[in-house]
Amino acid sequence: MSQLDEQLGHRSDGIAIELVGLSKQYGDVTALDNVSLTVREGEIFGFLGPNGAGKSTTIDILLDFVRPSAGTATVLGDDAQTDSLAVRQAVGVLPDGYHLYDRLTARQHLEFAIASKESDDDPIELLERVGIADAADRKAGGFSKGMKQRLVLAMALAGSPELLILDEPSTGLDPNGAREMREIIRAERDRGATVFFSSHILEQVEAVCDRVGILRNGELVAVDTIDALRDALGTDTRLVLTVESVTDDMVDAVATLPDVTGIQADSETRVTVMCAPDAKTAVIHAVEAAGGTVVDFDVEEISLEEMFAAYTTDDDTATSTADEDDREVVTPSADGQEVRA
Amino acid sequence: MSWAVVARKDFRDARLSKALWAITAAFVLLSAGMAVLYATVPELSQDIGELSTLGYLTLLLAVMTLFVSVAAIVIGAGAIAGERDRGSSKILLGFPHSRADVVLGKLIGRTAVLAVAILVGLAVTLAVILALFPTFSPVDYAIFAVVTLLFALVYVGIMVAVSATTGSGGRAMAFGVGVFVLLEFLGDLLAPAVMFVVNGFSFGGLVTVPGWYAFLNIVTPSAAYQNALGWFLGDGTAAALTLGGILDGAVPFYLTGWASIAVLALWLVVPLVLGYRRFAAADL
């Protein structure tokens, strides 16, 4: 790490982003409401939420595109409003809703990025990293959305930033491109960078994030690891059993088990059981005791989609949560920090 | 030198604008064509009686004023507002450039583009002059070029300032055209209007023209540019005397070419400061 990096690390005490009571009003509309969040250096943090939840507003405040109505945002120890130049020097940005300079080539875009960061990167090397080196001398106006996204990512990587802020990075990328994006995100984390990225595509987040924050209607409703959030939403596991034939005895026997909360016959040969994770063996024993033969079984975790829906909609049927009425989820996270929802 | 990075990027981008090429081609044709006409149609040079660089430049002045102001709208009005409108400002300002750097970089980058257009036009015209005119005055031509470049800087500055006040490219263009109309057409009415008011809402009984009246006539950027060129190209007094009308005695300092340069400097600085302040406070 360079001396600059060390200085930054020292000044920020291991904290990459700190939001304290951050609010933003646009007239009568509250885009962000009292959001407090800490992102530690070196982690990949996923910022989740439906469109319009306030993700881009938060990022706009970090970059001083937008000024908060209340609260503060600190990036790598520098105030995002008063020391914005220092922030943007240390940060690589892939914004949402950007537009490239149609008349400039990919190489010229990189040259601008490199000159802006006063770094000595090779434009072609950066373009190679994102897989569009062969388009270096083509004008960006003719690029597909996916190529534009790769180009802006290459620009964000210029100067080896301490922190990458990526707003919906997989927009416009095909599955292969999205995978390459994830590889680059991991490589940047391994280099020592912090990655903060927003998304409404859950698989993206699950695949790479150390921790996630979920934003809903401008409020941060949960911050934790994905596993801990999943636990907080209830411990039930969905057990799908394939048997030779489903009988009423079998269903009754399973339904009366203490740790089973539901059972449903899906077909002649398949039942789905909602139960506590450690009740799986008891369920299978009960089925066999009732004369059934278990051909196959499958354990499904609560999908991220369901989890996301639970946090971001008022539809109570999405899944059962511990405190659904007020949507407060307080749970010790994996690293012992208390997490407020 | 963050503004220089912005200016360089902007120059590379804006110089490829098709609208700019069209307007430059029109200017080159007009400027060179006028030189040909001036040299070949005797009636055009009749009042001077000889083909001279100065005589031609006097003719060119009106065309140049229009070209620079219109080109400045095309080049400058979208400079910042257009980027905000499209979203390229998110790329630009995602890098460590202050908003002051952006305004300054845009001013320099866009002025450089217009300067290239002007210099191309003047170079082509110079070839015509050397071929057709019996004499050539390089000093006059150089003064004309330098003051014109200053005028271009000022007008682009005004348009960049307009551009800094809004996030809508269309609105910036409308404001730009509005400012142009205000400066080029209504500006001519300023002096008479003030005179009308000062004189008790009438033009009756006016015998002499006061100095401030002459000054108000050369207070717009275009008029200041033309007065400055008249001053520096002529014998030093002719232009001011024409403008000042029936002034007795020495030309007051505020009608000199140097005063007009100072007026141009104010037109450069004041709008940009106001535009910057608005841009600096804006949510993008």
C-alpha cells in the first residue's frame, strides 16, 4: 500500500463510509430519512432496495452531487460535503443513470479518468481488465449498454481507489458480464479496497457481499450479513419430501410433530414441510413410521427474494418474520455487533 | 491543474460537434467570400478609395460579431447544463474536480474550440487577402485576431455562465438565445431608454449628448468589442468620436479602447461568478 493509502487508513480508523442521521428532502418528498450506517474498510457491502428507495440519493450525497438536508456523511475520514475533492480522489465511481461522451473513444475516456486521478495507469491495461481492450479506439457513442458499463468500471478502477462506489453495476450486463463484474469486485476487495454497491438484483448481492443494508422508502430497515438476516426472518426450513405415495396417516403424523409449523401435499408423491432446521430427521422418521418410503428429500432455505420482499414490502404474506408489525429486527450479527433494523 | 484536465476533455469532445463545423464552414465562406468581393467589387471599397486590410476588417467586424455570438451560444450554452441533462456530469464530477474547476475548464475548453474556428476563418481569409490585396497590414490583422479572441472568450464565458444556472439543456439554450437577443438587440435601446427616463420621459429639448449616453452605447459586449477594435485599429480617436457623437474636447477615458477592454473583462468575470455560485449550490 502506498503512503497515501496508509494515511487514509489511519485517518478513517478502518471505517470506509459513515452515515450519521442522513436525511434528504426534495420539497415534500423524503428521499432519505435519518439513515445511519457504517461500512468498514475492506468489506464488500451490498446496498439493497427497490427502485426509489433512496440508494442513488445516498450515493449522490457521498459524492457531493446532492447536499443532505440533515446529518453527515464521512468517506474514508473525510466529510463528503466539505472535503469532497479528497473523497473523490480516493473513490472510484460507477454511477447510475450516467451518460458517456459519445464523441470520445474508450481510450480517451480512460485518459480523462487517469489524468483526473493523477495516476499513471495504462488505459489499455484497464480496458483489458474489463474485457473491452479491442474497442479502445471506438467512440463510446456506439457502445452497447454492457460495453458502456464496462468502460465506466474501467474508469472507476483508475488510480487504484481505496473505495469503489458502484451504483447498480450489473445493469446491462449479460450473465457472463455480471460474473466478470463479480470477479473484479472480489479482486478489488482482495487488493484491499472497500466495495460499496447498490443493487436490486439479489443474486448479485448474495454472491459477493460480506454484508448488506436494506433500504426501504428512504429508511434503512436492516444491516447485517445475509445469513444473519435470513435467521432474523424466522428459523423455518422448507423440507420437500418425495415419497412413494402420500397418505393421510403420513400427513397427520408429521403435522403433530412439535417443531413442524406446516405441511402441504403438493402431489401424489410430494409433500412440503415447514419445520425447525433440527426437526428434519424427526420428520423423516415420522413419515417412515407412518408406513411411507422417502425416495428423496430437499431442503430449501428462505430465498433472498422472499427475504428481500419481507423487508421491503408491507405484504405480510411474503414470509413470517419475528416482528412483522413494526418491522423492527434486532439481532446480533455474525460479528457480535448489534444491528438495528 | 484540475481545470486543465476538464478543458482538455471538453475540447476533444466539443470540437467534434457537427453544429460547430457547420457554423465554422459558414463563417469561413462568408469571411473569405467577403474578402473576394471587397477586392473585386469597386463599390465596396469606394468610400476608402483603396483596398486596405483596415477597410476589409471594418467590413468583417459586423460579420465576426454575429459569428462569435451565435457560435458561442451553440458551443457554450449546453456546456454544463447539457452534461447535467444527459448525465455525463455524473462521470465528470465523480472524479476529483471541483465545480469551479468544471466552470473554468468548460470556459477554456469551449473557448479553445471557438478560437480554432476563428483562426481557421482568419487564416483562409488571410490567404485571400494576400492573393488579391495590393497591400497587407499584419499588425492590424493581428490586433483584429487578438481582440476577437478576447471577445470570443467573453461571449463563451457568458454562455457557460448561463449554462451553469440550470440542469436542463433546453432551458440553457433558451436562456442563451434570450441573453443574446437582450445583448444584441435590446442593448441598443439601453442608452435611448435611459435618456428618455432621465429627460423626464420625453426626448424633447435635447441639444447635446452627454458622455454617459455615449458610454451606454458601448456597454454591451459586442459594442465594447467593436469600440475596442475601432480604437486600436483606427487613429485612436475616430471610433470613439463617432460613437460619442458631438463630444467636445478630448475623448473621455471611458470611451477609449482600453475602457472597452475593461468592460469586456467585467462581462467575462461577473456572469461567470454568478453562474458558478448557482452551480455550486445546486443538487445535480
